[in-house]
Amino acid sequence: MVFKSCSFANMRLISNRGWFFLLAIGLLISTISRGQLPNKRSHVKNNTLLKNWSIELSLGSTSYFGDLSQYDLNPINNLVEESLPAVGLRFTRPFFNDRFGLGGQLIKGGFKCNLDDGAGFQTKLFEYNLQFYLDVTKILYKDADLKMGWRLYAGLGQFMFNVSASQGFGDLDDERFYKAQVPEFVYFFGSTLLYNFNETFAFTLDLSTRQAQNDFLDLYRHSNDFDYYSFLALGVSINIDHFSNIFKKDDACDAYDALHRQSYK
């Protein structure tokens, strides 16, 4: 039996595209970064690239939607019968007046499926990705200071996975374990609801649907249709700048500022 996997040539092409993608993001951020204001202290470096980052830790589950899933239209049973716990770590940064943003995320999770005849499988996965988002609330209400927020996002990434199954399940014949040898591509889109507790902390509810560019997450290939999985989680987002300011001592002084203010014409 032959398992589907990427060739080394394809992997080199994927790697080159990935580096080009990262370079493009870096150039975009550098272009939109603001210059140093004239009233800034001359000895303080104003690196806006490192400003306004948030870190989000989320806990939830990843759920199976594939050839053998039985509860695609029953979200409760899908969470109970075809999902496993998952944890996510995401970094995000807004730009263009907070209306758009970019980020990166790590997800560790998995899913399962048990059929009526007692056969079944369990999949574990680890994903890393890049994503872009638009803040719908900021677009619709430009100057409003709202507690609630709504973001839409999309992105791409790669993931590794392994599958353990009951004897003779799927396309493995007598084998009971399969591990991907190379990272596989995944594309996704999703939505995040936010409640801004204050400038530092926000609570999030996140839901995304992800299409794996692989049809062997359930050890069963059918009609060349790739498998899907979702990520549903509750989280806490922390603005790193505001959080760090809690521990800083305010040394503001008008005389000090006057001596160190950068001169300008």
C-alpha cells in the first residue's frame, strides 16, 4: 500500500514560498511603522515593530470532520464523540488604525472517531500557522470605544500528525499506527469574539474551520477529498505593552524631558 506524502522537491518549493511569505510580511510591517515623534527622548529607541503585540492563550478542543465523521450536523455530539482537548498560543499585532492585523499561532490537539462496529481511530496533531485578520468592529465603528469586538481571519500553516487505530481499520490493513513523515499544509478561516476587560486583558471565544491538504488523518481515503477539522476555544489575550507598563516606574519629569528632547526645526 502507498501512502500519500510530499516529495523532497515539493518540500523545497514549499520552504522557499514560506520564506518569501515571511519576508513580505516583514517588509509590510516596516513600511507602515511610524517614525519617531519630535518630542520623544533622544536616548529612547522607538521601534514600532516591537510595539502593540498581544499574546493569547486558549483552551478548547479540535473536532473531526472527514470521510467517517457521523456528527457533522450535531455540534454537541461532535464535541463529545469526535473531539479531543486542545491548547493554542497566538501572537497578534494590529496595524492600519487597528482595523487589520497579522499573527502566528501554535495549536496542539487532536480528534477521534468510533464507528458502530467498534472500529475507530485517534489522531494527534501539532500545527503552526500565519494568519491575517480584519477587525469588523473597528471598521464599522471607527471612533467608538466598545467593550465587545469581532474579528474575521484567514491563514495558512503546516502541521504534523499521527494516527492510532483499531486492528485492520481503514487503509492500513494490519497496521495500527501511522505517522506523517513531512509537514502537511493546512488552510483555514475563522472568527473571534472579544470582550475587552481593560487595556491589558481581553477574553476571547474563537472558532475556525481548517482544511488539511491530506486525506489520511482518519486512515481512510475517499474520492480524493481532503479531511477537515475545527478549533473551538476560550482564551485570554494580554497586551504585552500595557502589561509590562504595570511593572515600570514612572520617571516622567518636565525638566528631564526638556534636556533630552530631540531638537527639530
